[in-house]
Amino acid sequence: MAIFKTQVVSEHEDGAISSAVELLRAGNLVAIPTETVYGLAADATEHCAVQQIYEAKGRPSNNPLICHVSDIEMAKSYVVVPPIAEKMMQRFWPGPLSLVLEMRQATKIALPVSAGLHTLAVRCPDHEITRQIIRALGHPIAAPSANPSGKLSPTSVADVKTGLGGKIPLIIDGGNTDVGIESTIVGVRAGKLYLLRPGTVTADDISQAMGEPVFDRDNSEITAPGQLASHYAPTAHVRMNASHADDSEIMIGFGDVAGNYTLSHSGDLREAAQNLFRILRAADNTGAQTIAVAPIPNHSIGIAINDRLKRAAAPREAT
């Protein structure tokens, strides 16, 4: 893989959009800001460019990518959008909700984006410059998190540089991300809604807005990003539901449970989600063998936080 002198350009700088689009059109990768985490973008219609995402991240080829679109109309060019999916798009887009829908047969989306599946995950990000880049490119971008596969997701430019510096030519600096964890993913099949990955748009939010139940994922096959057993992992081991830190551990608190760091002093789940990867990274950088994490209530956004922590705590595959 090519070695680059990675350039960082502020989203407010003149020429930021044109620079990103020029690189994407040439088949290169660009790290872009979204409201969730930073994404590693390629033109989703270019096979070789998308393959570079898997190579740069060290990502398993059976782990599909999310296509980011500029609006609902662009999504409709690549996936079949039933009425319930369009209603969700109108309610939650732009925003941290990805929908897995049937891919159109005549689509030009590169095969590695869907990992060979007949479905495609689509999302319209709530970050203006990223939508402008997609609009100027004229195609969706495939954009998983801009980090080595399985590691902590990046919520700042510094995180991206640490993980992918030298592997990509450009990072668009949009500051620290607002949401802090990856999008909710919902599959739509035969008119029913399935939660494939929890996020800050909760199953209750969707059910309330749609007037329809949201079912749990009903099989163990990988049908969307973020479903690998071990994922979002620091170098240190992670111990969940801890009331205190043992020897050789560092503590991440929440609410009334104190720690060396805290996800939220007030017990605010949205604040905890925003801080999760940043604080896990800070705790990991201390060199502690184990990161102990206080109990997180398993409701609302807490379901998504616990999902990330469970995958961070899962046994890692030998490399």
C-alpha cells in the first residue's frame, strides 16, 4: 500500500471540499468528519478504491460498509425504499441512523461495499461538509470508521492520525464529533424492522415514531457493520460493571461511581456516549493492564454503550 504524507485540512478552509472530491475521484481515501465518528471514505462506485478501505483498516472482507448519501433521493437510486423506510428517513435523516435495504439490481455500487450481500446499508450524515462532498462527488461514499479494524473508533483528527497516519493522503478536520459512537443500524425486511446495531437513535425512538415494533436481530450472520464479537477494543482488557478498580486496573466511572475518569458525573447517557471512545483511549494510554468500567444502565442509549463495551471486552482473536 502507498505511503502518504497525511495532510490535515480544516473543514472551513477554502478548497477543502474540492480537495477531498479530487482525491476521491482519483480513487484515493479521505478521512471525513461525521456527527458520529470520523469515517474513512472512498467513492462507493469504485471497486479498487473500496478495496483500499479494507486494506488500510485491515478489515475482514465479510464485514460490509455503510454507504453515505447526500439525501433521500440519492439513496433511492441505489436501494429499494419501502414506505416505512422512507418515513424513517424523513424523521431521522440527516442523522445517526443507517438503514439496511434491498439493493437495486442495476446499481453501480462496488461489490466489496456490500460484502457480496444483496442488501446495502445507507445513511445521510448530519455533517454539512460531508454531505457537500458527497453531493459534489455525485456518488455515495463508503465510509466505515477511520481506524484500524477492531480498535477504538476515532472521534478526533488526532485519533485518525494515530491509527491511519501515512496510509491516507487527507483528513478533513471537523473538530471533535458530537455523538461519539457509531450510527444505529436498522434492517427493513418484509415490512418489519430489525435492530442490527444499537446507537443513540434508540429502538424506542424508532418504534414511537413509526408506530411499529423494532425486533432484535434474529440470527448470528454478519448482515451489517459493527456485528463482530470483538470490536471497538483498546489494547488493555476491559472489565464491565465494576464498582472499583483492582490492582493494575484503571477505573472509568459513571454517575455516583467514581473513577480516574468518568463518562458522565451526572449519569447522563448521551454525554457518556459522546465521551466513551475518548475516555477509553485516554485510559488505555496510561498503560494499565485492565480498564474497569462502572455499570451503565441498560436502557435507552445505555444499550448502545453496553454493546460497545461488551465487544471491547470480548476475547480477541490471535493475530
